[in-house]
Amino acid sequence: MGSPISNRPDKNGRFQYRVDALGIDESWVDDAIAQAGGYRIAEKHKFPARVENCDYRIGKLFIELKILERDVFESEERQQKIIRFFVAEGLLDHAGAGAVDSKKLPPATKKRLWDITLNGIQGLAKKANRQIRETAKQLEITDYSGVILLINKECESIEALSLKRYTQYVIQKEKFSSLHYVACFSAIPAVAPGSDPIIGFVVSDIKDSIAARAVDAIAMAFKSKVEKALGKKLESAPDGIGPLNNIREDRSFTHGSTTVTLASGSRSAIEQNRDKMKSRTIE
């Protein structure tokens, strides 16, 4: 049996993008959070029907889980928005016909492209901020930290480091009062130049030592569960390694008479133009 993760095609010429052996779902996360010393909020606290609470708590850290179960480019509405953007940029004709290769876009255009394709992240972060705020209010806790835990289960088009940085950018831009940090885990292997496949768990730079220890405990629990499922130790991506690319080919979508090719390296605009804050990778 070969490795559960590989950046080489199998005998049928297909790449193995996902780590199906993990079987990630909410119960999988419940177990990891419990290993880290936390619990699911709804199991220990009752709230009024109008209150939509967050998912987990570890000490003073409140955690809202969001699982990405669909690639952003599978949305027809988002494809239409991308095409309208390219028409406005003069990259397609007025009817939206033609072809665009994202590898050839200038950095500013790439940045705007990812603002459009990842606009769903803003909604997820806004909701997480509200859920954490309402949970803390109901429990009458004022000294707390909020983290959104994003698990990339199916979205091949972005890897953990860029997802973390973009979400961090959204939190800073919107100045969310109850959402302070981001933790991103990807079940889709990524590669950096010269590296073996990596499964990424990346987090914000957390200055609060209590919150940092709680997030570290979650990361260690995730790592332990993944290594147990795969039967092997995993590499981590060191800081400053540069853009990570998911193990996938360039992909395209066709809408009417338009073809858009989305290169696997096109996320580099997020690395270069977004979050200037330091990040760290759990080892």
C-alpha cells in the first residue's frame, strides 16, 4: 500500500488530493477538543432559543468551528462574479467571452480575484464573532479570547497558510471585537519547494499566553489524531517557507463561452499582499 498522501499521480494518472483516512467530521473535532482539555459548549450550558452559541470552550478560549466542505469555485454565482470582474478589467470581451489564465495576472488583479473568490470567509468570520460574543455574554464572562477554527476538508483551491492569512486580514479589516485569532487545519496535503507532502495546522500569532497554550493543545491533539490515522509522523511547514501549493493540477472552469484557468500558484498574491502579521506553525 502506498502513502496515504502523495504528490505523484497514481497508476490511473490521478493525484490523491485528500487524506480520506482521516474521516473528519464534528465528532472527530469533538474528540480532539476533549483531548486538548476542552468541551462542546452545548453539552454543559443551556441558552435561550434566540442565542446561537459557539462550539467549544477551553478555559478562557471560545472556539467556533467552520468546516469548508465545498471548493469555492464550484459555486456558479461565484463563477459569474469572477467573469464580471474580468470583463470590468478588460480581460474578457463585453459578453464575457474569452479565456483568462490566473498565472498571468498582475498582483493587484490577483488580490482582487481572491477578495471575490474568498468573500464567503467574511460571512463565516462575522457569524463566528457574533456566536462567540453571545456565548460569552450569556455565561457572563468578560475576560476571554475568541478563535475561529477553520477546517479545509474539500476546498482544493487554497491551502492552510493562505486561508489563515486571508481570514486574519478579514478580522483586522472588520475589527471584530470577539474574534481575535485564527486556526486553520487542512486535510488536503500541501507542498513547498523541496518538501514532502505536509498537512498544515497554522495559527495566528497569539500574544495571550493562556489562549496560546489552549490553541497549542488543540494543534497537538489534531496532529496526534492525524498521525494515528495515517500510521506515520508528519512534517510541519516552518515559518518563512513561502507559498504552499495544494497537491493538485491547475484547474479550470467553463461558463458559457468563457474559460478561466486557476493556476495552483496563483495564491501567492495573498502571501505577498495581505497579512503582515507574524504567523507560526505548530511543530
